[in-house]
Amino acid sequence: MLFRSKAGNYRMKKDWTNLSATLNQIAKLEPHFITVWQHQAWNLSFNVSAEFDGYRDRYHWVIEGIKFLKRGVTLNRHEPRLVADVGWFIKQKIGYSDEAKQFRVLFREDDDFHADDEEFGGSRPPEFRDNFLVGKYWFRRAERLVDGGASLRKTAPLVFFSHRPMCQMSYAQFLEKDGVFGEKAKLAWKKAEQEWHEFGARGLPAGKGDTIRLNDEEMHLATIVELNAKLDEMGPGVREAIRKQKYRLLTDEQREAYETPPEKLTRETYYLSREAAAALNVTPDEVARRITGPDRKEARKMAKQIKEADKLARLIAADRGTINFVYWRMRAQMEQTDETRAARELIYKGNAAARKGYLPSAKDYYDAGLAKWRELLDREDFSFLVREANTVDDLIEIIDKYRLLLEMRDEPFPKDFILQDVLDSYDRRFTR
């Protein structure tokens, strides 16, 4: 505690020499106390680095924090949390800080940091020095420790195992931000899709003793439909008879709300309508109990199978929502299309032209790029993206820059704007 208190005092006094010396002492005294490595690395990379104005000085202390974590890994080689922390710092602090553009360049040029690289057994080649690729390597190392039996303790497996494929997603995204749109970008997104699918195939703990795979929700939903159809074949008309019986038990208010078209529901009748819908739900078990004769045993068995499939589908849906699984799966597919890469390249060229003051060219590029986005969003397989917050936010940023470009040219924003549905989707999110 004394040395940790000293470290805090030296940071407050901005005595960086004594701070470094104290951290070395802490590391020697408490080499297997994981939180010491985590806390002090955060202190260096996030707190100390923020004390400096120049981005090179900030980068220096960000790297010092990462190096401190790496020392912790050498003394705790079977601790996946520390290994993953190295990956997270490299991904997050290098790739997503306010100085990310400068940090990413400095990181690629940092021969000293990459000199003794574990993955390559020597100096990491320049073409593999993107911070997201390096971060991905560390997450992969952490995964291997867990797969080998190391404990994650209080870390959620769902989030832990999502980091590595998300690094590949980020790598592909930043290629395009850096102006790379050809085959290299397409292959990066293809690999992202592949690694996301592999992540979805991994068994993850959920509920009480259950194991789920994120790829399997559609399979479980299909099982539910198939088995319910078989139940209805065994007991023709049973489900509808039960439903009619339940309908008679509804209150007059519930019946009226249930029969009201959705667009005419008030706030009060909306909840009454939902209550009615829930009350009218007929469970597989209710159907199975009405089936008699030789199919009775099989019907009960199928009802249990439906219940189990429904439970797993719900668990998967909840975990999918936590990490936006479906969006990233579709995003990786979408980014491989010619339309998406063309749209992003045209917008990139439009921004470059605007920075140089070539406003007519900038508008031409933007108009062409927005037309490509329209073409993409009109595709049936990607039409849902108009309602997806991440895509909408991405496009709103583009639209805002287009609006600014028009203002610079003293042109009004078009009333029949080509992506008006994106603007409407964005507005609805904040006016509900």
C-alpha cells in the first residue's frame, strides 16, 4: 500500500522519473497481484499520458502502460485477463483515442516496441503492425489460455471471446478510413465475417448450466416451427379450440384493444392489446395435454423439446443483443459488396476534394456516393440497415458533411433527399 500511495503522489506531482521507479518496486513486491498490473498500466496509459499536450509525449506514456502490462504477463503467463488487457489497450488506446490518427502511425513506426515480437519471434514486419492486428494477436493468446483450462473468473465469456473478431472488424473499418478500398479491404472484411462466424460457433455458458452458440438461434426457431406443426397434425383444431376458449375469458376492454389496428392504439389500449395477446398464447404443453391415444407420449416429448428450443433461442437472442451480433454479421457481408466499397470510396474522395477546396468535385463525388448508398439500401438483403442504429449513425455523419458542403456552395438541402428514409429513421429514434 505504501508504494502504491507513493506512486499516486508522484503522479500528482508530475514526477515521472520517481513514478517509474516506484512502479518497478511495486512490480517486484507484488508480481502476482493482477489488479496492481491492471491499475498501474491504466494509470500510465490513460492518466499520465493525459498530462501532456504533445501527441508524441502522450504516445510515449500510452506505450509505457502497455509495456508495464506485458511485464505483468511475463510473470503471470497463465492469467488470461492480463494477456487480454494488453490486446485491449493496443486496440482501444491506440485505435480509438482522440489522437488515434497520429497514434496509429507512430505505432506502425515504433521499431522498438515491435523489436521482440512474440508472434513473429523477432521484429514484427511493418505490414503486420496495424494496432488492431497486434491487438487481435494478444486476444488470441488469451483465448488459447482459456481453452487450455485457465479461468476467466469474473470476466463474461461472451464479451471476452468477441474481442478478437471485433479487432478484425476494426482493422477492416480503418483500412477504408485510411483510403484503402480495393481487394485488400474486401479480403479484410471477408476474414472478419469468417472470424465472426467462428465466434458464433463457439459454445458459451448461459443460464443455469446451459451452453449456447450464437449461430444457432435460427436453427432453434426453425425447430420450434417444425415441432409445433407436427403437434397440430397430431391434434387437428386443438390449438384453435384452446385459443377460442381463452378469447372468451378476455375482458371487453381487452377484446376491443386486441381487435384495434396497431396504428389506432392509444398508450392505454396498447398495453391492453399486449395483455390480450399474451393471454391468448397457446403453449405446446397445453396442446400436448389435449392429445390422446397413441400419439400422447410423443406429443408430450415434442412439447418438452419445443420448450427447450424456445429457452435456448431466448438465451441466444439476449446475448446476441448484448454484442449486436446480427448487425456485425451483416455488416461484414455488406462491406464486401461492390456497392458498399464504391460508396465509401466516393465519399472518401468527396471529403478529400472538400479539404482542398474543390467544392464542385466534392459535390459530384458525394452525389455519386449517396446514390450508391441508395442502391445498397434498396437491396432486399440489406434493407433492414435503414432501421439499424449503427448504420444510421454512420450515414448521418456523411449526410451532415454533405449538408455542410451544400451550405458552403450556398445550395439548399434537397427536399426530395435521396436518403430521406435514413433521416426519418434517425428522427424517430429521438421523438418516441
